[in-house]
Amino acid sequence: MIPNFELKTIRVNTETLAYEIAGDGALILCLPGVGDLRQEYDRLAPQLVKAGFRVMVADLRGHGDTSVGWQSFDVPA
């Protein structure tokens, strides 16, 4: 978990998405590449908050703290 970031989850049907969020200002959404986790942004995200942005880092479906039971992993889903 990134210091000073709040870990949250959101339910989508029966599955869970995990993300961390902090800061104020314009939102920057940080999504890792396939096979990576939100922790890829542990160094960058605090710097973006310090620069005045609100930053959200999220795990992709089936990765990290996000649940793995999704019926589909394609873009429309």
C-alpha cells in the first residue's frame, strides 16, 4: 500500500476491484500493464499527489487484490 493513500474496493456484480486513491485536483488514473500490479506506481503516485493531482492506482481484473472470478477479461466486459 502506498503511504497516505486509502485502499478501497468496489463491487461489480459478484466481483471486487481494488484501488488506492489520494490527493486533490485533476484525477490521474494509473493502470498497470498486463501481468503487473498497482504497486508499479508506488514511487510515481506520491510524486503526482505532491504535484497537486488526485491519483488513483488500480489492480486489473484477476490481478493483485482484485478478485479472479470474472466471466470475461475482454475490453467490453
